[in-house]
Amino acid sequence: MALSEIRALMLKHGHKTTAEIDRFDVKRAAGAVIGVDLMLSDGTVTYLPVEAS
């Protein structure tokens, strides 16, 4: 998953795309991306689910 895809996912879930990302963890099930754990530099931790396509 590219950083641009993570930023698009942030926008879709109502987060500012200019927020500084500290780290992220792409969650997979059976090889498919199901979501992203996102940790921002301000200490916010959130899970962004990915819709199945």
C-alpha cells in the first residue's frame, strides 16, 4: 500500500491529509488489505478499514 493510498483513506474517513504520520501498520487477512492502523505524531491512534472491492 502506497503512502498516497493511505492519505486517500485518511481523507475518506475524515482525517486531514496534512496530518503528520508517525507510523502505520497495514492489516491483512488472507493476503488482502483489510485496514490500516495509523499512528499520528500528535499521539492519535486510529484504525482505518478498507472496503472490499
